[in-house]
Amino acid sequence: MGANTREIRTRIKSVKNTQQITRAMQMVAAAKVRRAQERVVAAKPYSLAIADIFRQVAAQLPQGEYRSPLLEVRPVKRVALIVVTSDRGLAGGYNANVIRMGVNRLRYWKGEGVDSKLILIGTKGVGFFKHSNFDVVARFTQVPQIPTFAEAQAIVAEAVKLYSSGEVDHVEVVYTTFKSMITLVPTTVTLLPAAVPAVPVTGETAVVKAQYVFEPSADVVMDRIIPKYLETVVYHALLESAASELASRMTAMSAASKNAKELVQALSLVYNKARQAAITQEILEVVGGSNT
């Protein structure tokens, strides 16, 4: 066999090895994305409960008597964006799409004459903004692939510190919402100033409000509720992002495995043709030699 057939055989082997890797990554992502979806569903009742308590307690406070720096709406001169990306690659367009959303928000605020700061989640976001002129005030990397509440608490603590100190007047979270395995939507939500959650649309005509007795005081209760509410917002964003990343990786690895299979088939056809041509050439040489 000639050098050409050896090269094709080597390439076929290489593509098959790559296909085994992409299949394994696809299976791992498929298993983890189910866990991530379960976490999103499991966290929802807690998030709804915190939002409902926040809403009802705020409604029972005398108008104008409670003031919190986290509720204070100020003229926006400086903003902080929390951009949620992943620590790992090979996830299709997941990171590119959320980074594009972040860049669009930065451009929007720049057009408004507002300075921007960044809190970056994930090494992909850190790497992208590494050589930019934006002020990166905090970086969170090596976040567990299925995030825990501890990561949300650390991120919120950084955002609250910036807002309470007056370093920023507005904080947004840029992340990816998981709609389905093939529908992942880059999303922006306002974290600070904190706003009383809107009443969810349930289709019920009457809503029963609980009556609360504040101990030791309403101010202390609200001071505890607001940070918890902010943490649930960020935790929800982290879980949605994790599910989106895994779904995007599963889809990307599935497409890669399919492409590898088609490439192996095409290379095998070329290899068989080259091999047949080499055999035919050898036969012709033998026949030609016997006739001389």
C-alpha cells in the first residue's frame, strides 16, 4: 500500500478517537443536565416563598417608614454587570452568546454616559475581558458545575458591598435562561436596587395575605429578607446558566459525533478507492512483468 492509503488510515483512526471523546462528553453532559434541571425545579418553591414574604411584609410596612440602602433608587452614574459564563469550553455558542449580551449592555450604558464595572463568573468571561479596558472588580472561577447557594452568597456580598458603598448605582445580572434543550436565551435582570417582586399571575381571583408580627422589629426583618431575596435571584441565575451550559455542550457534542461519523464514512470510501487502485496497479505491474 502506498503512503496515501497509510495517511488516510491514520486520519480515520484519529477521527474515530475523537468521536469516542465527543460521545463520552455528550453522555456526561446529558446526565448532568438532568441533575441541573432538577435543581432548578427544586429551588423554585424556595425562591417563590422568599419573594412572597418580601412582597407581603413590604406591603404591611407603613409608607415611608422603612429605608434600606439596598432599596434606594439613585441617579445612575456607575453600573456593575455580573456576567455568568462557564469555566469549561466545548459548549457550542453558550459562552459567546452571553458574552455578546454583556458587551451589548456595556455599550448601552456607555452610550448613556455611565461608567461600568464587571463582576465575572467563569474563566471564559475572565479570559474574554482580560485585555479590555473595563474595570473588573471581582472574579469567581472554578464554580461547581452544579452551583450551590454558597456561590450565590459570595457574589451577592460583592454586589451589595459595591452598591452600599456608593461605588455603583445599579447592578445587573447577565446570564442564560434555560427554556428547553434547544432554546437557551441570554437574559439581563436588575439585581440592585432591589425591587419588591410583582405578584405572580396565578389565575386566582383572591390572594390570601398572611399577617406578620415583627420580632424584634420590621426593620430587622426586612434587613434579613432583602439579602436572602437577592441571593435567590443570583442562585436562580447560576442554576439556569449551569443547565444551559450543559444542554449546549450536549448538543454540540452530539453534532460533533455525527460529523465525525460522516467524516469516517467519507474517508473510508476514499480509502477503499485508493486501496483498490493500488491493488489494480500492482496486478497490472505483475501482468506486465510476466509478458516481458
